Amino acid sequence: MEKTSFKNLIASEQPTVIDFFAEWCGPCKSMKPILENLKAHIGDKAKIVKIDVDDNRGIAMQLGIRSVPTLMIFQNGEVIWKKIGISSVAEMESVINSLA
């Protein structure tokens, strides 16, 4: 993903949940059903995007991501929330609902 397309992705007024992951990361694999469950709970309130840090090293470096999974919620180009490690549906849903 190029920096310009990443900037466009996070520039939206609609919250964007980004799961920074790596294919080799065990805990990252456990985020998939959590994010699917989150999508079922929030519908169109937010976009959910997965970004492989190995394929997007520039973006990962720019954001200071050193551990995966790292979850971030962006709105209007700003980081609203960040968590390193596995998060729960309830935690992310609460942040998203507070932005609506």
C-alpha cells in the first residue's frame, strides 16, 4: 500500500479500524474472528482494514509499530485509539460508538 492511498484510507470521517498484522504471528490469527464479530456489531459505522506489516514496512515504521497485532482506529487522519495486542469486540465497539 502506498503512503498516498494509506493517507486517503485514514482521512475519512468514518472511523477506520486498522489491524496491523503479520502472517507468521499466532496472536494475529486470533484477531480475525474478533474483527468479523466487530463488523457484525458495528455494521457501517466503521471500516475495518488489515495491513500486513511485512508488506508495508514504510507505513509500519512511520507509525512506530514494533509489535503485532497492533490495532488502531483513525478518524479524519488522526489516531483516535491504539492498542498493542489482542483487543475485544466490546473495547473497540465502545471507542467506535463514542465517535458516532
